[in-house]
Amino acid sequence: MDSDGRHKYSKCTMYDVNGPNPSAIIQCTNGWEYDTTEYESTMASEFNWVCENGDIPTTAFTVAALGNALGTIVFGHLADK
């Protein structure tokens, strides 16, 4: 469902039309085509941060922010010594 409550197609799954059950839903197998009008490549396109890997950038940012907070406390204390 989109933000207006309308049904929309999944961008991460497809029907397995060549398999024994044509109505079975599987992960996309044909790869991705990225929009390169503005940039030739991006981190998301280089590392395929889509669908099942889409949470990797958020996790990396969270770990970096926690490391920054912890580092501020630890190195601030060490700098005072």
C-alpha cells in the first residue's frame, strides 16, 4: 500500500512464472537498473543496498553515531588526564 492507501506493486518480489507454481512469489532474480541521470554511481548502487539489504545504511549510521557518543565520553575523559 502506498501513502494514499492504494495498492502498489512490490519492487522486491515477483511471480515465479517459470516454476511449478506460477503464482508463487519469489525474490527478484533479474538484478536492478539504477537511475544514472544525476550520478553515474552511488553507494547504494555499488553495494546493492535495496530490498533485503536496504537497512544496511541505517544500521551503519546508527553504529557510527553510537561510536561517536561513546568516543566523546571516553576520549574526553582521557584528554582530561
